[in-house]
Amino acid sequence: RVDVALSDYQRIRGVEFQELFLFLSFETWRGISKGKHGLSSQEWNALTSLYTVVSRPKDGLVVFVK
């Protein structure tokens, strides 16, 4: 088991996992599911890091929204 904050995603670059349990705030989930125009550089970096994180699991991805 490895706990990694989304902001620290570079710690798992190149690493694969069997399963990933992703915990997101409701605000983050809403932004992902609804989309957003005119992203700032910081917001764009957060989205690209999310892609890196969700592409790591081989068998399962479970998303918890709190």
C-alpha cells in the first residue's frame, strides 16, 4: 500500500499498481465531470497529474468522492 497526495504524483511516475483507490473532494469531482474552460497553468498541471495517477492501475480503479 502506498498513500500519495495528488500534488505528489511524481512519486509514482513509471510505477504500476494492481488497483488504485482514488479519493477526491466533491469540488474536484465536479470540476472533472462538468469540465471547465479557461484553465490556469496550475489547474492544467493538476489535470495532467490526474491522468498520470489514473493510468497506473492494471486491474482496477475505484474513485471515492467525499
